[in-house]
Amino acid sequence: MIFKGKRLLILAGAGVHTKLVKAAQELGVYTIVTDNVPTSYAKKIADKAYDVNVFDMVGLEAICRKEHVDGVIACYIDICQRPYNDLCERMGFYCYGTKEQFFKMTDKHAFKKMCIDNGVDVITEYSESDLDSIEYPVFVKPVDNRGSRGQSVCYTREELVRAIEFAKSESSNGDILIEKYMKGAHEFQVTYFFKDGEAYLLRTVDSYCGSEERHLEKIVACAVSPSRFTDLYLKTAHKKVIKMFKKLGFKNGPIFMQGFEDNGVFRFFDPGLRFPGVDYELIYKEVYDADIMKAMICFALTGVCGDIELPKDGVFLKEKRAAVLFPTIKAGVIGRKEGEDQISGLGEVVSYLPRWNIGGNVPWSYNVNQRSAEIDILCNDTERLKKLIDQIQSVYRLIDQDGNDMTYELFDTERII
């Protein structure tokens, strides 16, 4: 389907949005990207760009009217979800979610209650009034923030008191969550895509976080698909999850959830009415020739996802193995990069997205800002996947202005099962 002459506003311009811009341009759509970061990656390839914050509703409406925008899209970053819904309502654009749906899938308390009401397992939670009876360790986080910001693992009451204040400072409304720290459980993710009320499981993930010793226990270092728990998930939790979202009235678009596999029980903690912020859809397209980005653009402009065909067993990737690798770096000012051309030249590398530019001043944040890049790869089997990750890690380097290697923690591929 071609939309020559149509105009699409894309909220946020991080690297992950570049595939949206490219897909829209392939359909003949004029692309406009806006956020408050002048150097956003997607802005570099968009037909037009604005430095208007996604929370500036007056500014966004002005763009839409000035540019005669036909539709808007935001399907990757949590902070864009509610503004996207608000803008669609104000302008009369097609939106893949309702106000209630976006609230329940961005507010962790509301999400947790919805799960409990529908028999979907969650993590044990405590309140601030439980401080003297909590069983440690616990995990503290803002109820509505992203990218591991404001999160802490606590082993003592004193640590917990500090963590609560930290989490509140990163929360838009001061609301926080205190949950059992799932040490020893296996982090697990799912992504669904709904088309006309039909649910398709696109992705399951085994998430491997960094080490506690280097304060990277909150940060996924490598995400491998399909998960080794896929069959178990399909047998025990999949139907309950689908039933929950159909009850919510969800019809079209992406749903993403993070959780843990805990001795055969899948406990979810982080939702999103969006795709995860990676380029996995390009891997899916490579395997099945199904362009989910174009389906989303079609929906933004017409209210339907078009003629995209998705396999019911697509989660298994035709027995191939995929991974998203997130190299981590130390604090410092980036002087140069090494190995980018070698990585991009590897046929099994589907996507390479740098997260820092030369000259960038990397802080000690111990959240997603400690990542230097996202590298999406697709291989025929697990052994090849492990060898390719090792190969990438052997050549890819960021060097600071004093000539020092900024590599922080290499991912141990022997962890992959």
C-alpha cells in the first residue's frame, strides 16, 4: 500500500525510530520527527525535524496544523505513550490504544492490579508501612519511569530508606513500587502484536543482566530469542495473558511485558503498550518478510494494519536464534570508535544502533546510559550465535580522549542456554 503525499509525525527520534522513518519513506510518506534533542538519530534522515518536546501539546498541535499532518505514531518509548494518545484525541487521528489502556500499561500499580484481577502472576509487593517487616533483598523503582532510572536493590533498612527517596525523585507523581528482589530467577520478556483483535506472539526473550559487582544488575547486557522457556510459557501463561488484553479491549498494535520465570511461574512487573526499544522487528522481517513497521504506519494513516500476514508460530523464528547485544562502557568522554565497519559488514548483523556519539560525555549512571550500542544479530543456531557475539566483542571498542579503552563489562556467552 502506497501513501504518496501523506504526512506522518513521529514522536521521539532515538535510533530505534530510524526504521519507522525508513519504512514510511518507502511508502511515499513525508516524515516529520520531533523531540527536545536536536541531535536525535531519526531526525538526520527524516524529511523534516522539530525540537519540540513530546509533552508540549500546544507545540505538537501547531506542528500538525502547520505541516498538514495526516497521522501520528509513537510505539517505542514509554514517555511518549500518553502524549501520543492525547494528541490523537485532540487532532482526531487514529490511535491504537485508549486512554484507559495506556494508563494501565504505563502505570505499574494499575498494571499489577489488572494482572492480579485476571490471574496473571506478579511479584510480591510491599508498602512503605511495611518497612519493619520486609524480607530482604527488595527492589525499589518509580511507578512510571523507564530505562532503569531511579531503581535500586536494597539489602538493609537503611538502603531501603535512601532508595525510596531516590525512586520518588525519578517518579512523575512521587509514586513508587517496593517488590521482592527476584535474585536467582530468570528474566523473561514477551512481545505481542494484535491485528483486528487477533493476538500474535512475536517474541520471547531470555534477558541476561550485568553483574551486581559492577552495579549492572538492573541492565540487560544481552537478550536472546526465542527464550528457552517458550514452550512452558505457551502451556501455562500465554492464554491468560491474551484473555487479559482482550478483556481490556485491545485490538491493534504492540504489547510488551518484562517478567521473571520463577520455578515454572511467570511473574510480570513491567508493561508497555509498545514495542521494546530495540530493532527486533527487523529480525522478524528478515525471517518472515513481514514488515510490522509498515503495518503500524498503515494504522496511523487509515486505522487498520493493512494486509500484513503474521505466522501463528512466529515466535520460534524458524528454529533460528537471535540476540540483542548491549556493550557497556565506563564513564568518560568518547574520543573515537573502533570496529563499527567490521560489525556492520557481518551478514548476520541485522542492525547496529550506536547510543553515544564521539565527544559524548558518558556518566556513571548504571542505567541504560551505560550502554554504548545495540547490536541485533540473527544466526542459524546457538553455537554460531555465541561465536558471533564473542567476535563482535573482540573488535568493538570505544576509546576515550586519553586513549583508554572504555569497555566496562564483556558479556559471557557461556551464560546462553
